[in-house]
Amino acid sequence: MPLADFISTNKELVIERWKAAATHRLGLALETSELVNHLPFFLDDLVEALRSPAGQWPDMSGARQHGRQRMRRGIDIGALSEEMTLIGEIVLELMSQVEIPVLTDEVGELFHVMGRGVAASVRAYAALRDREIVEQATQHYSFIAHEIRGPLQAARLTVALLRNEQAHKREKHLERLDRAIVRVSQLVDDSIIDARLSGNPRINAQPVAVLELVNTICAESAEQCEAKNIAVVEEVEDLQVDADQKLLASAITNLMGNAIKFSSEGSRVTIRARALEDRVLFEVEDSCGGLPDDLPPKLFQPFVQDAADRSGFGLGLSIVKRAVEAHHGSVRVSNRPHEGCTFVLDLPLRFANPDEEGSSK
């Protein structure tokens, strides 16, 4: 039986074997429809290519669509290549089991065609990834420019007023100017952290005194709290965690800033830190009234906006997520409808640097 006919006849069996192998070997924990995705169409492309005269190729649309779906699902490009290559292995394994002889030329042709399919899938994956990177960068710089323009305009207006104002009326203008400068500084700091977290950041992990860190962050938030009459409650254990202090401080500061910003006036924000076996949990609990049902899954994407306050979250929660993941930790949010929400940073107490471990062997 020609190889193309064998694949066409046994397409469902190939897919079933592939599903088991992809789940076991690659750990692709997806629903069946998402796991299989466009592979049936890719198998049709393989059959068409094997039956076509030399040099005539189908457009491999199944492979391209599969690559784009894997990109959207956040699956590594290496895993994509391996799962596609699995198909050739499974086809040959099935033919061996039913004792159908396979000619050497057919094997070579199969992997030639497979190579083109993998290349089409990887190119589609990379093209979509690159486009999204460009779109995110464009969105990022547009957001930063828009956010900086506001406080800068306020600062210019305040300076103009100060020039013409009597001395006893200058205090409120100076406060306004100070707020504008603080806002611009925060945007610049966030942009620097965001740039540092791009790619595979190097983590400079050192022992960090958690109680001291939290005290400093709360002290820096005091003015923002006073403006809204918000009480901050600290429930923090005296412990140490191995972390990059700048990244950890940025993550907690962003959570505290959002908690104060979205909590109602006269309410309370609570920050906790405690050890749990070999991990440390930071919790920031606010009084925002709860989140819309559709918002939590999108919270950690850059520039997500809350329906009640169009000023949105900016880069903050995206930075939180990436900073925590760079420490091999995780972040989650617990929604308390009509009350508020609690953000939880879950970090290892002892940071293991994979680069240092590899170099010591």
C-alpha cells in the first residue's frame, strides 16, 4: 500500500496515537478539540503532497493554522516542532505494526514533506508572534506617551500659575506639581522595569527582609492613602526571601497602588506576608467592590481597563506577573463580589538560579 493511501485510510488512528503521545511526551494539557486543532487538515496536506508530482506542493494551510493556534495558546515553539514531527514517527510505527513494507524512498519523501509542514507551521507561529510583539510595543509607547502627556501638561500649567500667584496661594500649586512629577517618575520606573523583564531577565537574587520592604512600600503610599482616607493594615511576618529586591518591590508597589486607587474612600487595604513551608505568600486585599466577571482572566495583560475606571491598570499588573514568574513564582487574584479582591504573590523562599546551577556542574 502506498504511504499516502495508508495515511488517508488510517487518519483517525494516527490522530488517536498522536494525541496520546503528545499528551504524554510533551505535557500538552489541552481540551481534545484544542489539542488536535488543525492536524486533520495537515494530514490531508501530507497525503496531497505525497501524491503530487515532484516539486508541486499544497499550501500547507493546516500546518500554518496549527502554528498560529499554538502561538495563541502560549505553547513553546520547540514543543510545536516536536509535536508536528511526532506524526511521521507514528505513521512509520503503525506501518511496522501491521507489517506493511515501507520503501526507503517513501520514508525520505515522508520526512521531506514533514519538514515543509513543520517549516510552514513554525513560520506562521513566528509571524504571529512578531506581529503581536510589534503591536504590543506600539501600544506600549502610545500608552506611555499618553500617560506622560497629562502630568507634564499639569506641571507646565502649575509652573505658569506659580509665576503669577501670590506667595500664600502657592502651596496647593506646589502639591499639584509634586503629584505630576511623581506620576511621571512612576511611569518611567515602570517602563524601565518592563524593558528589563522582556525576554529572559537575569535575576539578581539576594536575601530581602520582607518586613522592612513592606514597611518602606507602605510609607511611600501614605500620601496616596491620606488623600482617600484609606487605612493600611500590615500583617507581615518577620522573614527573609531570596529575591531581586527591585523587581519584588516593583510588583508589590504596583499591587498596593492599584489597591488604593480602586478602593472606595474611607475603606481599608490590607497587606500580608507569611511563610508557607518553602514558599512565601504576599497578599494585597482591597475594597474595590469586586471585579466584573469577565475581567480576572485578562487582568495581567498590558493596558487592560476596568469598566468602572477607564484609566485602567496600565503596565502595572503585567509587570507584577512577569516579575513574579521570573522568580519561579505565580500570581493569582481572588474576587470577593461586592467587597473587593485579593492579589496573591506566591514565591519560593529560596531562589534557584538555573544558569548558576548549570555552570557549577
